[in-house]
Amino acid sequence: MRLPVSKIYRAFPELDRFSDAECDRFVQLAVKDRPFQTALVTIGILALLTIAMVGGLTFFLGLFSVLDTYAKPLRQLDMWPAAQILLIAVVLTALVYLAAFLPRDKWIRSVIANRLRSTRCLSCNYSLLGLDIRQGMVECPECGCRSSIADRGLTAEDLLATDQAPTAP
Ligand SMILES: [Zn+2]
């Protein structure tokens, strides 16, 4: 799934030194590792979006029919139909933002935060992103603790690192 996102990852200082392309990839991989959650969030957002759209349109249909009945001068305005369309467009855009983009961004933020937590040194919590990986091991520059990335369920890509030597098969 492609995420055409605002640069949510820029809210995380640990990712500051990486390029947009690298961060994009980092986010994609973190999301891909959570297929079940992704499905749930997608269904949730679609449901929210449907409720928001149906609710919004129903509200406007009701509102406009009331106005048509009780506010005759409005109906006589040349620009009234255009104003109706504009009003609907503005409110529906706001609803899409509230029902889809806001929850999605919030979720992606939590996915990034989780992935950042899982890519820290196990002993001192130092960020291991971007470090060299040798024979599948990454060494913390702060405390010297070495850990196998495979044992932690990670790949070199997850750590935004280049694998220096092929990992043992
Ligand atoms: Zn460490």
C-alpha cells in the first residue's frame, strides 16, 4: 500500500538525519509489518468515512429543503445553487479530513513510534538507526552492546542501514 502522506515522520527527531525517501521506506516497512492492524484501521476509517458522508449529505439535504421552504429570498438568489455546492464541498472536505486523514495520521504516528522503540539498543536505549550491520549484527556505539537484528525480528532496511556483509543463511 502506498501512503501518499504528509511528512509525519518529520515529527520524530530520530529520523531527522534521513532523507524523505529513506523515511518513506521506513514507514512503509513498519506499516507492512502490521497487516492485521492495517486492515482494522482501513475498515474503521472506511466505516467512519461512510458515516460522515451519509450523515453530512443527509444533513444538507434536510437543511436545504428547510431553507427552500422557509427562506424564499435565498431561493431567488442567482448564486444560491453555487453556494449550496460550495458549502457541501467545504464541509465534506472537512469531514474527510476528520474521519480519514486525522485518524490515519494518528495511527501512522503510533506505528512510527513503535518501530522507533523496537530499533533502539536493548541495553541503553540508544537509537540503532543507520548503523552498519556486520554479519547480521549491529553494535551500539554508546554502550558496545551487540545484538542480532534477525533475533529481534528486524532487517537492515528496518534500521535504515546498509548491510555490510551478507547475513549468515
Ligand atoms: Zn547501547
